Amino acid sequence: MTTSQSSPATTASSAARLTGVVPPLLTPLTAEGEIDMVSLERLVAHLLEGGVDGIFALGSSGEVAYADDARRAQVLEAVTGFVAGQVPVIAGVIDMQTDRVLHHLREAERFGLDGYVVTAPFYAITGPEEIDTHFRTIAAAADGPIWAYDIPVCVHTKLSAPHLLQLGRDGVITGVKDSSGDDVGFRRLAAANRAAGSPLTLLTGHEVVVDGAYLSGADGSVPGLGNVDPAGYARMHRAAQAEDWALVRQEQDRLAALFEIVFQPTDKVGPAAGIGAFKTALRELGIIATNNVSTPMSPLEGEAVGKIRTILEQTGLLGGAHA
């Protein structure tokens, strides 16, 4: 890894290009709301056994928005220890404004990470100039490569393709984790990236259309659902590399059916439904001990749990067909 004295251009250009399946790791919690280290170790092992190419800790699926400094440090210390260099580990240093992100960056540097994931600023209103300064300031301070995290549903800013490409050409960012849900925008970004000589690696977070992202030019995926079925996404990635598009479609269709778990809790929205469903599925699979989520969210209960279990059976995860 480069030193903190390196320029952003040197840092990004010398970093390994992270491609393939890089799930945004969930953070299992105990009944008391603390990090469940035993379950976290099992979950990391589940991902590694599933054939993932990297792990993204402290992302949206990892409930980073709910985590204080101490919890962030606990997660990073545990995950880097469990992974022990088997695959790259990148981490979200996500917060509202630049100085707060720099604080998280300094704290995260202690754990020997392979890079950092950064959103646009949020809460305080910003424009293109402020967003540009934000990324350049963080990259100049970082001891590893930076991935831009495009998630407008949370930060209320869509990162434009021309701006991302300029940041890539300037060595400020090495890649993009696209969770915009904007498939037209992603295809345009991929085409522009290819025309520019591919300065960026492009990872999609849109779980149910990863097949389309591969056809557009994606280098991999960052699927929250990959916590539940990492092997399915790994098979799809290998099939895409081999240009076996029939197998890509077969895996994506099954994963799309599995993604129906997030629609079973009809009384919840956002992460309470999505993360809650992922955690419930993992509990039913015996990988984590509880489906607890961070306050003020509450865990899934009742009929939704039974429906999620049925979907796990129908998609082969309970019964061993795709284990």
C-alpha cells in the first residue's frame, strides 16, 4: 500500500484494480445491540467460502450510518483479522462533510485496509465545486485508493459521469460503487469510461440487474444480497467473464427471486426492510444468531419471517441445492 505522502494520482494508479464480487458486509448484532463477533466471523467465513473477491465493510448494508467511532473500529479490527489478507478489504469512511470523513479516515488507517469508500457530502447543501473539493481533499490525505460511492437516495446528490471520469483521469478515485439505481446512467458511465481508456473500475450495487451491468461494462458487483448468497454472485461473475450469458441469466433470475425477501415485510421501509430481510435470511440459514438491527429500527417478526424462509427454500439455499 502506498504511504500517506503519495499523491492521489500515484495512490490510485498503483492500487490493484478491485473487480468481481465485493459484498457490503452486514454487521450482526446481539440481542443487547452489541456487535456479535461470533456471528460476524461466521458471516465473513460464509463470504470467503462463497468465492467473493473482496469485502466492503462499513457500507450502508453494514449500518455505518448508525455506528459511532468505537463501533466502526470494532468492525474493522474484527473483519481485517478474520479475513487475514485472503481478499482485499475496503471500508466506508462515510459522514456528512469533509472534516468528519477525514476523521474516520485517520481512524481507519490503523487497520491496514486496501482502500476507502466515500460518498458525496450530505445534509449541508453542496454543489459540483464542493463535491470536487471533497473528493480531492480526502484522496490527498488517504494512504490507499478511494472509491466514489454514488448513492443519491441517501445523500441526495447524483454523481455525474463526466465528473467521475475526470476524478478518475486525475487519479483522485480508482473506481465507482454505483448504487444509484440509474441503469441508463450506469450504461452511459460505462461507455464513457471505456472510451476514455477505462480509468475507473465500475462496480454495481443493483442486485437484480447485475447481468445488465455486466453487459454494459461493469467490472463486478457490490450486492447486499451477496451476504445471503455470495456463491450465486460469484458463479454469475465467472459466467460473465466466460461470456456464458445463458448461465449469467439463469443465476440472475434465481437471485432476483431470492431478492423478493426484501418485499416481505410490508410494515417497514428502507434499511429496516432490506437489511432486516438480509439478516433474517442469514439467521434462518444459521449463519448469524439474531436478526437485530440498529436503533431506531426493529427486527422482522411474524408472517414475514415465514415468507422469507419459503423463498430461501424455493431458491435452493435451504436444502443444499446451491449451498
